Amino acid sequence: QVQLQESGPGLVKPSETLSLTCTVSGGSISIYYWHWLRQPPGKGLEWIGYINYSGYTSYNPSLESRVTISVDTSKNQFSLKVNSVTAADTAVYYCVREYSASDFWGQGTTVTVSS
Amino acid sequence: EIVLTQSPGTLSLSPGERATLSCRASQSVNSNYFAWYQQTPGQAPRLLIYGISARATGIPDRFSGSGSGTDFTLTISRLEPEDFAIYYCQQYGSTPRTFGQGTKVEMK
């Protein structure tokens, strides 16, 4: 059974960089598509972007200028960086596998942007 | 970008009743790459339906999906207490991936 686990700081200061890592267990990261999504408090789901098995990335145009997704196949991990964060980036961040739609999700990690 | 609009925003029903949730896309969804998710408070969303009508692993058969092109429906034939939750539709046939705003199914 595939499992995903997000990790990273829960508090980030405004204008700094948010960095999260997703560790995948129970399956190889070298296949499928691997996504980051987020959910602001009390709101719906927002797609941030993905990286696929060949290292190709695609980002939400609304975030593209500030976001980077990368993969480390040797550690079976993929990562998210969001630059120049503001309070609007406060959310629960999820890492997700996409095969038959988004079929496996991490439990989510709460990131608060505050000084 | 494909915009997904869900209706109604809230559905108030009793256990045992039938729930019908709708999702309309601003343009046709590629290759039937359309899904439904369920989210309960404090939990990550759970995949219910993919490919418009295929149930994900472990999903009971009271959940069914239908539709084509731009109009899609999630039906819960008889609501169980654990089905009261928020439901999201998603298209995954093009980027950016997009979600509907959600339909809350609440107990009447």
C-alpha cells in the first residue's frame, strides 16, 4: 500500500520560502505523477503543480512565478518550494499521487505564514 | 483553465435518503478524466470515483458517478451517517488541474 507523508516547518515568516518534502513509501516514485495541493482554512482545494516520472513539471499559472517542485528518486521523495510567502499562503498542504485520479494522499501538513 | 461549478452548495438530507450532486464544467473534460472526492473534517480528501463512473478501491456501491462532456453527477443511493461530508469534483485531463468549490451534504 502506497503511503505519502509530508514534512517541513509549520510556521514560515512573510517574504520567506516555504519548503516541504513528501516521502513516498510502498511504491516507486519513478512512475506516475506526483502533485502538491493546498487548502486554505475553511476553503476548497487548490492545485499547486506536479512533477512526473520523467521530471517534467507543470504549475498552476496563479502560482507559477513562485513555485518549484523537484524530485529525489534516490530518497523516494519530492519537494515543494514557494517563494515570497504571504498570509494568503497559509493552508494545509497535501502531497498526492495521481494514477487513477488522485488516488493516494498524504495526511496533510498545516503551514502558517506569520511573523 | 476548466472551471468546475458544483450545485447545490449545501444539501440537507436524512440518513437513508438519496443524494444527487452536480458538477458542470466550463468546457468538455478530456478523455473522461473526471473524479469525485469526499472530505470529512480534519481529514484528507478520499477518492470516490474516477473516469466519471469507476469506483475507487473500497468504495461502497451506493456511490455512483455518471455524465459526459461538461455535465457530471455523483449519486449516493442511500445516505449512511458516515456520508455526511463535503464532496469535490475534479478534472484531471488538462492543466491546471481544477476542482469544484464543493457541496456540503449535511444531516437534516
